[in-house]
Amino acid sequence: MEAVFLTKPISHFKPKHHSLTLTPKHHHHHHHQSLPIRHKPTNFPTVTTALQNQQQQTTPKDIEDESYGEVKKIIGSKALEDSTGMEYLIEWKDGHEPSWVPADFIAKDVVSEYETPWWTAARKSDEIALKTILEADDNRDVNAVDSDGRTALLFVAGLGSEPCVKLLAEAGANLDHQDNSGGLSALHMAAGYVRPGVTKLLLELGADPEITDDRGKTALDLARELLKATPKGNPMQFGRRIGLEGVVRVLEEAVFEYVEVEEIMEKRGKGENLEYLVKWKDESANEWVKARYVAEDLVKDYEAGLEYAVAEAVVGRRIGDDGKYECLVKWVDLEEPTWEPEENVDSELVKVFELSNNNQAQPKSSIDNGLSTVAFSQDGPTSVST
């Protein structure tokens, strides 16, 4: 899906530094949905390791001489640092000291015997089976990867199993692991497969909501993108929209807390990197915030060079150099009054001034002596409203 997410900026959102904790529920039925990115099927790739041409591989020194004989069994596993494959701790039939061997150098049936139960349990979100394997204490790496660099956590997150997510997390699963076929994390999987419960759980456990995939999208970006692409009036899509709205809400709460912006101080960057330095009304430290998260009215005013002031009264009136009337405005927050174009001044304040100077007769009942708010540029007021 190449749709670019565009939406109305969120008003008065403040980035939140978070950390969290959780519990789960199991949904296997939406197995048929397509992955939100690159359209990979939900029935994830079968986990098998093919024996490859050893002539193209560098043979590890510890197995060059074939003196180790036959493999008895695998007694441990670990993912390579780049998550492109696995290594296994081999127990040899000849009694030689166990040693670590890359998967490519081990017979397919031996690897399958060790790995198949694990990946079958992950692909089915089988909590009991996963728990049984983990309790076997066989030195299995809970962050083991398949051919796409996906861990069991990514599978169960996409399938919506909160119990399995919690079980794997407690066993030490990396909550922020990203696969090699799109940079998807468990949060991306939960968001893409519309799993608000798992999304919330992952965040409570401490998953990072700001991790981006290979397209530069966070899980929140992905959920919003999918929500935008989901028809509103289609009854068949109603449940999906409700679920996506739930995912978006959970992720927004993790990334932002609602704090009102007092004013925009500065800006930097362009396009998607445009940010504003905002001053918060709760008096916390000024922060740089992505433009899309700042209220549109504040951005519009800042870009127009506007700030806000309160007019107290008109204390003078004259014809300016352009032949139009100007008013001398006294401000609540400024010591010195300033001359402003009459068209930018509240007409009620002008009426009060004219009445007091007997320039125009106006019924007193029509006069409003209240304060008026004026938006003015850095060089002076440009508009007024009551």
C-alpha cells in the first residue's frame, strides 16, 4: 500500500516520554487479512532451513575436519546479530564437546525437529504449546528468527494473542525487534492487523511507539494510514474502522499527552521534518514538536506573523497618510497605545470613542464596554474580533 497518510493535525498534543505494563486475549480468526505493508499474507512463511551450497560458504574452523561425526541433537539456539539466520548448539554422537554451528551446516531434518514445534505454536498463537517449550529449559532463544527475520512475538502480535505476547515478553522477547522484510516491529504488526488489545499491552510492557519501519512509518502512522483507506459507509468495514480507531487512540495516548500550547516560538525544517518550538501552558520546558501535531489555528497565526493582545479602548482617531481613518488603541498588556487602521479595530470600541467625543450619537444600550481580542502582526495589529 503506497497511500500517503494525511490528516488534520492534532490540537494541543504534547510529546510524552513513556514507559508501561499489560495482559491479553486470543483471536485467530482474522488470519486471512493481508499485511498492511507489502501485502504479505498473514499465514506467515513456513519456518524451514534449507541446506545451501557449502562450497559458497566459509566453513567454520571447528567443523572443517568432519571429526565431530554425526549430530545427536540440538541443545540450544541463538539468532545471529543481524537477525538473518540462526546458530545452534550441537550435541555430537561421538561425545565431542558441544559447539555452535550455523543452521546452513546442519541437516534440514535435524533443524526441523527442533524448530517446527516452536514456529507451529507461534503461528497458531498456542499459549500452552509455547509455555511448554519455554519451560523445557532447552536453551532456546525466545528471539529466534525465521527466514524473514521475524520472531515469535511478531507472529502472536499480528494474530492478536495477548496471553502469548505476555508470555513471550516475560521470557525475554525483544519488544522492539524489527523484521528484515519491511522493518516491522510487534507494534506495527498489532496496528496493521487491527489488534487494539495487543497494541495496548505492548505499550504497557515498554514497546517503543516511535520505532519506524523501512518506509519511515511508526505504528501510529500505519494505523492512521489504514484508517484513512478504510471506507466509512461500508457496513462490512464498520468493525475494522472501530478497531483501527481504537489502535490509533491507544498509540496517540502513548505518544502524546493533552497539554495546551500557549504559543509557537520558532520553527525549523521543511516538509515532513517541519517542527515548531512550542511554549506549553503548564509551564513545562519548551519543546520542538512536529508540525502535524500542533493545532492548525496556532500554526496559521504563527505563519501569518500573528500574536494575540487585548484592546482596552480607543483613545484617539485620525486620518492616516493613505486617507483612511486610524485609531489610537490602548492595550491591556502594553504600556503604550499604538495607531492602527480603523478597519482592524473592534467597531464597538470605535463607537464608544465616537460617543464620548460627541462625533456620533449612539444609544447607550448599544455600547459594549467589554474588552476585545485583537490579532496583530509583529509590526502592529492586523485584525480584531470581540
